[in-house]
Amino acid sequence: MGAADVVPGVSGGTIAFITGIYDSLLESIRRINPKLITIIKRDGVSAAFEYINGLFLLSLFAGILTSIATLAKLISWLLETHPIPIWSFFFGLILISVFHMLKQIEKKSLSRLILLLLGVGFAYSITILQPLQLDPIGINILFAGAIAICAMILPGISGSFILLLIGMYAPILGAVKSVDITVLLLFLSGCVIGLLSFSHLLTWLLKHFRDLTLIFLTGLMVGTLPKIWPWKETLSWRTNSSGEQVPLLERNLSPFDFEAITSQPAQLVTAVLLMLSAIAIVLILERFSAPSKTENQ
């Protein structure tokens, strides 16, 4: 999840879903509420820790933070120097994840089709929005953490891409690389606020309207596929907060048009192999990970 969250356009929530831990993740987070104080007073800290599935949460978030800290530089370098193979891998990952989620929909109906299309339209509209340029000050960093973490736990909506849209991706990634404690603490505080509030809503929706929620989330994933299509032509550029030239407007091309228009190799064989490897990984995970059900405690 940490590796996925570093990549704009890919959601850590998608990884949670295909590995079968999504329901447990939301339910464990939802249980972090004022009721914990009562449990601590009545039964002690260990009971409260068990109630929120503390070992699971510690393991998961330790893995996420470790991955972000160790892979931020590597993934940034790979996206800059080998964009087509990396985007191909993630494109295959999202594509097979869509089929993985569709298999969980119990009923097929017109209302579900409409929700699927609404999800596609909503996600796609986000991908074509013009980026903002918020100043990396305290309140903005806090806000960025809150909104990004909500996106990170939604399959299909990338927290990193949301950070790009509000102009906070470069400052936050820079803070990770330089270990800027002040910025990181503000960002993490925002993440905690957003996570604790949004998880309650999402858990309620999955409990009472599971099929409808899943089909909408699947639509979100489909709607982001054009964003991570590997072969693109940059139409215009912008200067980010670090003074670097980065793409502003892009259009998707076929691999063959890409070579003709950009005079760069399409790396088609490598791209296809990486797409297939991503698909294979998801199929393996699907086979060996049992459906996630949080046990009543």
C-alpha cells in the first residue's frame, strides 16, 4: 500500500482490496473512537488494543510508512527515467483489480450499472482537473493530509494524485526525502483526522449497501485508468513548487502512434510483460488470501 500511495494515479486502497484486508482495515480504524476510553477503564489497555485489532494496524501502518520512506526516492526516479514500464505495471494492476471487484458484486441491475458509470465519470473528471497551487503552510499541509488519506483508502482514487491536484505533492514528497519533521507531523495529523472520520462513513456504506458501494468504487478504478495509461504525449508544461518543469496537459496515444509522434521507443514488449506480471500477482494474491472478515469481539 505504501508503494502504491507514492505513485500518482494508483491507490493504496486498491492494494488493500486485492489482498483481502480492506474490510478489516476499515473496521479496525472505525473502532478507534471514544468507546476505547471506556474499554481501557473497564478492561485495561490490552483489551482495548485487542478490540481495535492493534497488532494488525501496527503491522500495516509500519509497512506503509517504511515503504514510503524507503521507496519514495526509487519510485520517483523510476517514474522519471523508466515511465512506460512502471505505468504499464500499475495499469495491469488496476485493470485486473477491476475484474476482481466486479466478481464480488452479487446482483446485476440497471441501478448498479448507473452507479458504475457515475463512479467512472467522477474519477475521470478528477483526472482532468487543472492543478491548484496551494502554499505549503501549516493549515494547507493539515488539509492535504486529511483529504489525501481519504483518497488513499478509496480503491481507484489516488491520494498522491489528489496531492498533485492541490499542488502539495512535491512539498510532501520533498519532506519525506529530507525528513522534515514539522511538515511530516502536520501531514500525519491531517491523515489521522481524515482517516478516523471517513472510515466510519465507508464502513457504514459497506455494511448496509455493500453491492452499491463496491460497484461505485469499481467505477472509480475504471475512471482512473486513462490517467495511468503508459503512452502519453505532453501538450503543455508547468513549473511546480520546486521550480521543475512537469507535464500539465497530456493526451493518450497508442504505442505505435507514440513512437511516430515522440520519436521515443514504445517498449511494447517490456510494457506487456510488466502488465502481465501485475495481473499474475493479483491472481496469486486472490488465490491465497481469504476474504477479509473482521471477527466480532
